[in-house]
Amino acid sequence: MRVLHFFKTYLPESVGGIEQVIYQLCQSGVGQGVHSEVLTLSANPEPREVMVADHKVHRAKLDLQIASTGFSFSVLKRFRALAAQADIINYHFPWPFMDLVHFTSGVNKPMVVTYHSDIVRQKHLLRLYSPLMHRFLRSADRIVAASPNYLATSEVLKRYRNKTVVIPYGLDRNSYPAPSVECSASWEQRFGRRFFLFVGVMRYYKGLHILLEAATGTGYPIVIVGAGPLEQELREQAANLGLSHVHFLGRLGEEDKVALLQLCTAILFPSHLRSEAFGISLLEGAMYGKPMISSEIGTGTSYINIHGETGLVVPPSNPAAFREAMRTLWDNPEQARAMGEKASQRYQQLFTSEQMGRQMAHLYRELLGR
């Protein structure tokens, strides 16, 4: 069975949550007899084809970008050619230009839409896009949501409940590198084994400004891994608040990230807006058996992190509540350890890539059977 995944960005050029999901989908499908390829856009598309692990990535020239939407003049021809060879097209939503490509290509293949997130920020543009968006979603054979929480709270998905299925995102721990003794020892020498950890891109919905407010007056060591458009602003906020115990490390490689995940006390995930539809780095924390602190925003974050079991869930945009949650885990290490164990168990029960790959393969075969 051949599946073509289509999204505006992908590895190795772009690293993020959706890219990680597509990667895990492609890799987990191998054992299920699913041959996956990815079509994406790139500002520098040479070479036009690259291998990422066991799957091929096709890159078309990115010509224009408006409001986080990439446009390409050459991708339509590439899409038609690749879609003709595929049995299933798996679109990754949202990307308005993708909808146009779908309708103008004239391709008539079974169609799955992996619904990663509502459009939250561009509300004015959403009014213009809405007719096309709903026409696109109506044309889908199946829509995949990553959590029952998101399906229950998305006003868009409520209109398509009859063809939406929940298949949680999954991760393969074996695809993550095992840190060398030297790497782990270096980070342990710097931060010890008692620190909070945030991993992610510094975007508007990540709530890092809330985390910095929550850190005020605590002294708890907090390590922040990642970069992004708000990095300088957040560094200045931390300096103005006198947060010498907050450490910005910038973007790190996978080995260093895993070493910090293994060493840390707990994962901090202060995202406060629905743009955070799931939380791959939150799931990475659960995978490594760490308790989590997150906010209740009606999305998959509260499907990964169950309040009082795998960690603590607090109201969004509430630094005082976030600070109290940090105090609870810091002052009660045995409770934190027990929550981390339950987080690991929940990952094994629901969120492995093998489970995701098996469920997606079943969905693909169901559509082909029709």
C-alpha cells in the first residue's frame, strides 16, 4: 500500500511537532506494509528528493509565504505525478494552499485528513478561508484527530463527527538516540538531577512568559531548550525579573535533549492557547517517565497529562497556579516519581508509534476496501 503525505514543511529542513508526527507515521507504517512518501515545500529544494530514515521526501520550490501559508507554482505538477502512484493521500491540516492543490489537481484517490489544529490566530483570514476549508473537509473520506479532548472541543470538528476518528500520535523511543556517558555526565555536572525542563519552539502559544512569571521568587532551576521568534523577548523578560536560575540553552541536538529529559525532575508545558493541539515534547516527557505540569486548554495536552495521576494540570495563563504546581513536585519527590511512572505506563498503553501505525494502516485498508 502506497501513501503520499502532503504538508508545507518537513524534515530535515524543518523540525517541529507536525514534522515529528509525519515521521513517526511513515516509519511506523513500514511494519504494517505501508510504503510512505512525503511531498513538501522548501526554500532550497535541491536535491529535489532526499531519504529520511526509510522513506523518500520530495521537495518543491517554496515561492511565497503569507500568514504562515507557503505557496508553490511547481508543486501542483509534482503532486499530480506522485498522487497518481499512491493508493491513499494523507493531507496534514491546516494549510490553505493544500486545499487549492487538492481541488485543482483533479486527483481522485481515497483521502485522509490528519487534523493537527484549528486555525486560532488568523481569525480575519479564517473568515475568507472558511468556505474553502469546509469544502475541503467535506471532501475527506476520513478525518483523524489526535485526542478525544480535541474532537470534543473543536467547533470545526463537531461538524464532521460522523467521519472523524481518534488515533493518538505515537512515538518510538528506539528512534531517539541513547546519550553517551560523557554527554549525560556533562549535563549532570552542570545542572544536577533536580531541575525543571521545557523543550519546544518559542512561539506565541507556548506560554513561556507565564512560566517566567511563575518562576519569580522560587529559585527552582529551570532549563529551557529551544529557539524561536520570541527568544530574545523572553531572555529580556527573564533578565528584567532577575531569574538567574532560568537557563536558556537554545536549540540542541537530539542526544543532548534526551540526556536532559532523562536527568530532569519534571516537564514544564505552560502552553495557554488552543494552537497547542497536542504537545509532542510533553509526550516525550511521558515517554521518559517524567511527571508533567501543563494547562487545561481543552486539547490533547490533557489527554497526555492526567491531573493527579501523571502530573498536574492548572488553569491557563495563571502564573500563581503554575508556581504552586512546581512547588508541589519539588517538595514531594516521591510523589513526582510515582507520577512519572504512571506517565510512562500511559505512554506504553496509548502513545507508542507501533499502535499509531497499526491503527492508521487499518484505516487506510478500510478505505481501500470501500
